[in-house]
Amino acid sequence: MAAAPIFSPTERAALEALIGKPLSDEGPYLEAMTHGSHGSKSYERLEFLGDRVLGLVIADALFSRFSEEPEGKLSSRLNALVSGELCADIARENGIAPLMRLGKQARDDGGHDSANILGDVMEALIGAIYREDGLEAARAFILKLWGERLEKQLSAPKHPKSALQEWAAVHQRRSPDYQTVSRDGPHHA
């Protein structure tokens, strides 16, 4: 007896179009789309895995594309391309929000547009693709969605402090002095 479908036909079609193949097993994809507020099996473990796969694939692509750049510039590019904000933007652009499973409180709090949740779900989706179809399938998915950004990133993004110091030097200003005015929040933040 076949298992009942998890996704509606419309959701399934959207997900299959996004990942570029029919789903053989909906389970991992449901897990990737499920926030902890909705069910006991949430995206967190797949997000952990997908984050590492994303980093590997983007690092490899940058290493090949920018073969003359030093490690520091490659790291800057990598950090920009694997950031939670960018993952969330890519999730928004590709219609992930309507596929997510959120509990009532998370929905009421705007979880469908939360950069944190969208970024995590995008990484979890990468993790699900990796688990179901392997590294090459995950690589193809990532390069399809990130490809334009890899090509457009002509120079490594600069840290704001570095950019300010370079501006000061070019405009014959003295280097800025930094001073901690206050600290608050948890130590890990």
C-alpha cells in the first residue's frame, strides 16, 4: 500500500521543479520544510548538513573561478555567498515560503518571511538533496541557484571596517579610531 502524499499536487510540482527531478521519497523534503514549532522532526539536522555541503560546493567553485586570489579574498567571497541572508533571498526568489510547515506561533510571528527560517530551510533542502541523491545532485542544485551570484561577484566584498580604512587612505584622512561604547546581549552574540 502506497503512503499517502505529504505535499499537495501543487506543492509537489513546485518542489520538483525547484530541485529538477521527481521526488522518490517526500519524507526528507517534508523534514527540510518543517520548522520545530510544527513537528518533532524539523529541519535542524538537515540544515546542519546542508550548511556544510553549501560551503564545500561554493568554496570549490570559488577556488576554480578565482584561481589567482589569496585565501583571504576567497574567504570573503565565500562568507558573502553562504550567508543566512543570501540563503533567505534565494529561498524567497524560488518560492520556498509557501512550502514551509510552521506552527501557529511561528506563522503568527511572520515565520514565512523570516530570514533566519528561510535561510535554514534552504540549507536543509540542500541537505535533503545531498542525502537523497548525493553530492553531484546537490552541487548542480546549488550552482543553478547561486550561479548568477557567483558570476556577478567580480570582486570580494569588503568588511565595513576595511572599506572605511581604505576610503580614509584614498581621501588622505587619518585612520579611524575604534572605541567600544557598550556591549549587551548574550556573550555568544
